[in-house]
Amino acid sequence: MMLRTPHLYDSNTSMFPLFASPPSSRTSATCTVASPVIEMGLKWSKHASGSNQQGAVRKTRNGARHSTASAYGQRAQERVLEEEATQLSESSPSWKLFPGQAFPLGVSEVDSGINFAIFSQHATAVTLCLSFPERLGGLDGGMMELPLDRNVNKTGDIWHICIQDLPRSNVLYGYCMDGPRGWHQGHRFDSSIVLVDPYAKLVEGRRIFGDTTKKLSKFLGTYDFDSLPFYWGDNYKLPNIPEKDLVIYEMNVRAYTADESSGLDPDIRGSYLGVIQKIPHLRELGINAVELLPVFEFDEFEFQRRPNPRDHMINTWGYSTINFFAPMSRYASAGGGPLKASQEFKQMVKALHGAGIEVILDVVYNHTNEADDANPYTTSFRGVDNKVYYMLDVNNNGKLRNYTGCGNTLNCNHPVVMELILDSLRHWVTEYHVDGFRFDLTSVLCRGADGTPLDAPPLIRAIAKDAILSRCKIISEPWDCGGLYLVGRFPNWDRWAEWNGKYRDDLRRFIKGDSGMKGSFATRISGSADLYKVNKRKPYHSVNFIIAHDGFTLYDLVSYNFKHNDANGEGGNDGNNDNLSWNCGHEGETDDSTVKAIRSRQMKNFHLALMISQGTPMMLMGDEYGHTRHGNNNSYGHDTALNHFQWGLLKARNNNHFRFFKEVIKFRQAHRVFGRDTFLEKHDVTWHEDNWYNYESKFLAFTFHDNSEGDIYLAFNAHDYFIKVPMPAPPVKRKWFRVVDTNLESPNDIVPDGVPGLAGTYNMAPFSSILLQAK
């Protein structure tokens, strides 16, 4: 064993006292001085070693130098102990070391102690590094090394060791890995770096989000076998909401309550517990599923590790994963750390489920935080086995392939990486009870090791067929940054839903008044049968959205023609240039009442169109009160009001905008005509239209038929002039009641019970929409 204070830590601390001993047999090594087991090759040293070679020269506290073989006798060991006597404590533990077992990967508690197992096909030397924060000062304290013997601690490509009497919690651990240095072959081994275990279930880093005093804090795995299992409750049950009934709310855990206007105690702002405090808002809005932006451990200071144009930014979106099993530790309340984060995440899920709200996680399995070869940020996979975990261009000096725009691409369909992803997903379902996943840049998961698109990607199929994941919603973002656009063509096994990018684009264009879009608009609100009516797919496999986290907010979509991303530090070169937006006559903020009135109508038009469409609607956090990012369409790096939910605005705007949004959502949920599980047939809808091929026509009217609840008539006018609309005859013994007219002021813009007295024609304002119900 060696006490290690690697160069990546800032402070030199004294050694943790441990009685190391010579090994006694091939199956166990005792940490008393009594029984020699030579095969384990344990070493003790204060200083970091450049490699893990067995005959390493080490330096003791008094400066004497010793050349130490991996196997040494009892007298040699006693001499080492004498030299280190000032470091030892009478209370030092007595440990036994066993070869360990290959499965499960990560840390597990077995009969003989705590087992550590890690995969690396190409590593030639592996050292387990342990730290005890209560005794050594946490992440910046020293570490003990246990070099593993490939003849004892290795089964196939898995390195392992078991330690008896190791504490069952409050232990930090990582690995140093060495191996081939052939860059052109794809190897990136660096034995000086302590790496996070890819299977670590908890990760320790800085405790407070955005704590600049610990900007360069490192990350290590940890575990807890002391705590009792989380109590989910005797009457607890999963919501199990049918996909056809979902209304999804995309949100960021931190941004939801980080702002002072949330009124929460500072210790819980921006935390999992903060979400719990604001569940009443979600219930009032009427949504029944939250899609959380990434909650896996990530480093919010990754942009500030070196001077660069973005070194003023803090990653608040989280699309830069360090580990796929550990919940984001800095979303714990009051800097509580990884164990508290795990517990509070479960409390959040339990509370949301209790409110009838499902939890869908936005997961990033297409790349990691480790960046590219020019400016690598090695924390785990790159140093464990770069050649396995990442896609490489073997014909270009082993360069990392980049289909993600983030410098690296995970080799998702490699059997080992595929199993890692499946194990991660199962962990979140079994341990945290989440209800589904939205997969970021999912087209990456459809590529082979050389980047070639696969017709039947093994990982995509495995997710669809997995028994544990069978109850989960699985949603793809069916494109990537390498041009693999799979909307409507995503390999799905009749299970996968898709973010429907064509829905977003076509609705934006029609509502803002582009010519030639009427037919496309009709197709999209009808469930996009041209894309999804194949095999056993359903309308709800189209996740309809107009706004998502990346791009303009809804308010900005109707307020800006151009992106305004100067605050990002990239000279306006980041973010999408074509947002299919219209500023309604003025760029940005204005006091012009006419412009403001059009903007208000347009936001309502978009929301109404989204909520009456066949398919699964998804809206963005903050759009219910008109959140603005002032034209920034790529705000990933701003931990400010640019992204934070502004609770004051929700109240200040008299709730008129919010009232419309929540009432429309409730109307959708109250009328099954909008949430069909089959595609529309001719008898389900009447199109009041004989002008399909008029390129300049920007008006569409139609009736959804429902004999039990009453027909629903809808009309959308995207012209810049009034239109007198001839109303169809209502069903027998029924009359039309006006429920929605987006041109009217609140509360007349939506009257859930309807306003009677309609007959003949209806005079529709420019850029407005109406909804009538037959009663």
C-alpha cells in the first residue's frame, strides 16, 4: 500500500495510519504483520508514483530510499513499519485483502468485505486509490494505493480486489491506470491521474454549486452501505400514466428554484428539495410529467479550467456527464454531498409521484465531459480505456470522432459500453423509480464503432426489449451533429417515441405566417401520420414541441428575428442561425402596444396548437409566464436570471398569461378527442377546406368529432387581416360555445364552460385562433 498525494491535489497531508503487511496466501492478505502473502504486491509510500511498476523506488518520510520489490519478506515489512512509526496510530484498523470478484462492476458489499471491480481491456497496471475524508481532509487529502496484481486481481478484462473491514461508508476511491502509450492506436493512459470509477454509484466533488473557491475541485467515487434503504411509503405507487395522456414539462432542477424570487430558504434553492416545495405550481399548471435536464454528476466549472472565450461561463444545463450512475451531488440541499443528493433525489421522485407527476430524465449517453484531444479533461473513461469507450478514427492517428459537437463520441454499441448504459438505465429505474428517459442526440446511439449508421443498432434494440425498462417511456432526440437525421425513421421496435423536429419547424412557420404551410400544419396537428403511421406505432410516439431548452423561449420566438448570443463569448457564432421566429414588428423589448398585443396572441396560438395536436405535447419551463432570455438561443452557460425561473414575473403579470396556459392544458386533459391512441380516420375529423393548394392561404379550420363529449371546432388565422369564418352546423340538438379566442383579453380569451350565442359567421382577428365546443 502506498499513501498517495497525487500532483492533481493541492495540499500535502500526513499519511493515514495503516498497518500494511506481507501477503500470506493467494486468496487473502492480512494487514497484520503475522502472515506473509507475497502475491498481492502491496506497497506503502507517501509520494505519487509516475507509474505502477513492481520494483518502484519509493521515498519514506525520513528521506531514506529503498528499492522495493512487489514481494518481500516479513523482516523487510517490519523495517518499513519501523521507519513509518511516527505515522502510525494505535487505533489503526486491521484489514484483510482478498483477490475479489469480477462482478458486479463498481463497489459492492460481499461476505468477505467491500469488493471493487473495474473493466479495462488495455490497461497493464491498475491501482486502487483510497481516501478517508474524515481523517485526511477530504478530496485534497492523501490517498492510499493498492496496486493490483494481474495474476491475482484480474479475471478476463476486469480488475478486482476485496477488502475486509474497510469502512462501509465515508470512503473516497478512484483508480490509477497505466497501459500502452500509443496515441495513434487510440490509447490515452496517464497513470498520474486518479480516475472516477465508471460504475461509481455516488460521486464526491465540490459541495456547493458554483463555489468559486473550489473551482478546480477533483471528483472521486464513494459508496454507502450503512444507511437504511429509502422508505418509499406503504401506500406509494407509480403513476403509470398512459403515454397518450402525457403532458410533459421540460425543466432544469437548479434553475427552477435558484432565483431569490422563489422565496425558498437559501439552503434549498436550486435543489431537489426545492422542486418539492414548488410542486403546487406544477399541479396548478396541469402537467403530469417533468422531463429533467441532466441530473447525472457533471462539473459546472468545466469551461473555467483554462483561459478560453467561454471561461466566464458556468454549465447550468448539465450536458457534460462525468458519471452515469451518480445523481448530481450539488443539487443536494445545503451542500449536503452525494449521499444526501441521492436521498433527496428519491424524496423528490416520491413527492412528484404523490402528486401524480411522472419523472423523465434527459440522459446524455452520446458523449462525456472529457472533451477532445486538444484540451482533454480526463476524469474517467478516457483514462480507463479510451479505445473501448470512445469512437476513434484509426486511419487518422487514433483521433476521437466527433458526432456530438462536444469533442468526443461514446462508442455506444461496443458490448462493454452498451452494458454500461443498460446498467445505468436499470439503476435509475430500480434505485430511483424514474418513469422514463429522453436520450440526447440519440442518433449517435445508432452508429457503429467507425461512425457508420446501423439499421438495427444493438443498444437501441436492447433498451426497447429490456424487461426492467419495459414500463418506462423512452424518447429519442433523433438527430446528431454529424447529420444523421432520423425523425420518422428512427429504429423503434414500436417502443421508441421521438422528439418531432418537423412538428416544431412546421408549426413555427405556419403560425408566424409563412406561405405554403397549411397542408404541413394540418399533418402535424393530426399526429404526423406521414412519419409514424407504420407497424404498431401510435400518435403519442410523436413528442410534439415548439420550444425546448435549446433555442428561443416562447416569448423570444415572438420577439426576436435574430439570436443575440454575445454574452456567450463566442462572437455570436454559437447557436442556431435559423430559428423560424418572427418579432412581430420590433426586435426585442418594446412599449409598442400593437406589437405587444400580437406577441401575446402568437404565444397563445402556439400553446393552443400544441395542446390540441394529436401526439404527446411538451412545453418548456417558464413559457407559462413568458420567460425571456433576451434573444439568447444557447444559454447553457448562464447561472443567472437568463435561465432561472422568475417567480416574481409569474405574479407580476397578473397571471393572465399563466391562466390561459393552465386552462388550455386542463381542457386538453378533460377531452379525450385530443389524446387518441390511434391515428385519425376520415370519420374522426372534418376539414373545412377547399383551398389546400392555394400557396398564399394561411387559414385552416377543422372539426374533431366526438359523439360522447361533443365536437370540437378549431380555426387558425395566420393572415395579417380579419377573416369572416362561416361556422359549420353543430351536431343535432347541440349548439356551439366559444371556449377560446386568443384575440380577446383575459379572462375572455379562454372560458372553459364556453360562451353561447354563436351562429352564422365568426369574425377572426389577424394572427388569432378559436376553439368552439358543441354542447
